[in-house]
Amino acid sequence: MRLSIFLTAILGACILVSACSKKVEEYTVKKMDLDYNILANCTVAYPDPYDITAASAGEVKSIGAEEGGIVKKGEALIGLDDFNEQQALSISKANLTDTEIRLKNAKEEDLPAMQEQLKSDKVALDDAQRNFDRSTELAKTETITRAELEQAENKFKTADSKYKQTKLRVDSYAKTGQEASLNNQLALLKAKVEIDRKNLEDRHITAPYDCLVVKINTKGGEKVKSGAVLMTVIEKKDWVLETDVDQKELPYLKLGLKADILFDAYPSEKVKAEINFVCASIDMSKGTCSLKLVIKDRKAFIKHGMTGNAEIRAASFREVLAVPSRFIGREGRDLFCFIKEKEGVKKSSVFAKQVGEKFYIADNIPEGTVLVSK
């Protein structure tokens, strides 16, 4: 009984050793064409849906688009009642026109009148100056009385004061006078007109760009609140996919590389794309770099947010000595292989460039060399 159990245990151990023993493979190095493709998961990221909202509350008067329809930039999408906005714009325009007329009149009438007054005051000042100077000389010879001299001096001072006041009004007219006040009013009214015009435009919503109408959330006659989403559109542009690839692939990536896309929802439809962005920085937490691929042939079934797989045709190598990765070992930074010779198997250093996970391109292994798996 004990012998039987012992033999069974030995037999089981032999089977286990046999199962765990690794089969040795051989590979003869030869020249071949090697196409290197990078595989990555991807997502349709752009253009993303854009919600068109009501800038203010109101009643929907018209809808100029249909769900699923294509709309050109500037074409009408939704019209809201605009009576109040029309009235506000008319009033602000009238106030602006009135102020412009008042400013024009001020420049053409008020300022010239003050300038004429300044000339008149200057003449009066010159006369008073001459009279005062003459009275001063006569007073020296006592030809006139002291009172007459003081009277001439007072007239001169009065004329001088009046002239200076008028000149100050003329000099400051454009900065602090009526013209300045009207200019300030004009600036405020122009701003008010633009605000009222923008409020009116907001009641007539047009397409911001060529777009596809994804969804309409309202109907004619409905009263909507400020900020309500009225419609969702998506820009009519080439679809852009986003993906992340391992940082080791960065040397092979460049703008314009072609790719085939298979979407999860449509695995039988192969869609062509090409790289239009390669991020030069690495996400250190993931060890990846970001890519964007643009789809040139626009398929009707592609939607924002769809996921799929990208096969990027990164590089093609012609007539190279390609060695499967399982025949190349690594010790630190050094590569090695096992070469089969007549005397047996010899370990040898290798100078090779890794291309993806499956192959190395060898530099110092002659064609026809037989390698043994590690």
C-alpha cells in the first residue's frame, strides 16, 4: 500500500516537471520586411456638442431648424419675442441722436460765441490798460485827482478779471465744460445702444458655425426661462480622436502617420485617420503621451464620445534582419542571445533595436545564424 502511494507521487512529480519544462525553439535569422503598427484605444473627442441657451426669458416665436438637419453659419435657429428689446433699442438710438445734435450745436454755436466774447473782452482790457497807464502819468503831474486814478485802476482790474474768466472758459470748454459733458453722455449712450442691440440679437439665435442640429428642446409658443437649453448642435468639422500610447512609442510618432480605426459599435467598418497632434510631454504617472487623430472620411455613424481601437502604421522596415523578441534576452542595459553552433549553444552579445513588443532589428547577427530561445 505504501509502495503504491510512493510510486503514484513519483509519477505525479514527473508529470509536473514535464509540464513545467519549457520547449526550446530555434529561429534562423533572415532578411524580411517588417511593418510596425501601434495599437491604442481611442475616443471621439472633438467637435463636442454645444448647447444653445436663452440669454433671457421669453416666448419662442419661431424655430428655423430640424433635428438631424445641417445648418450654415448665420442661418436662423430660434426666434424669441423681441418687442421690449425693439423698444429699448429705439429709445436708446433716439437719445444718442439727440445728444449728437446737441454736441454739434455746442461746437458750432456755444464755442464760437465764447471766442467772440473773448475778443471783445480783450479789446476792453486793452482800452482799460491804456486809460490806466495814461491816468498814472497824469497823476504824477497832479493833472487828475487821486480818485480819478483809482477809478481808472478799478476799471482795468475789472476788465482784466473778466478777460481771464472768459479765457479760462474757452480753454477748459473741451475738457470740463458743456462739450466735455456731452462727450461723456455720448460715450454712455453709445454703450447703451450696443447693449440694447446685443439684447435684440440674442432674441434671434443664429448658427455660430456650420453645424448639425443634434437636439431641439423647445417648441413654438413655449415660454422659456433665462439660461434654458434650447438646442444642441455640433460643429461640422472632421472628427478628432484622442488616445494615449506608451512613451516608448514616441520615436515612431509624427504628424501625418496613417491609421485604421475600428469602433466598438461598428467592428466591421474600418475608418481611415491620420495623426494631427503629438504631445511632446510625458504623463509621468502613466508613462504615456497623448495623440490626436483626425478622420478625413466622415462616416454618418460616428458620434461624439464613441470608443474604438486605432492601429497606427508607425514604421516600415525593408530587408532587415528581424529577430522575434523571445530570442533576445536582457541583462541590465545589455542584450544577448543564444547561438546554436556545432559545439553547442553559445551566449553572445547583441546590438539590436527593439520595434514594438514582438521584434528586434539586429545589427551584429549574420543572416543564417540559428538562435535558440531563452
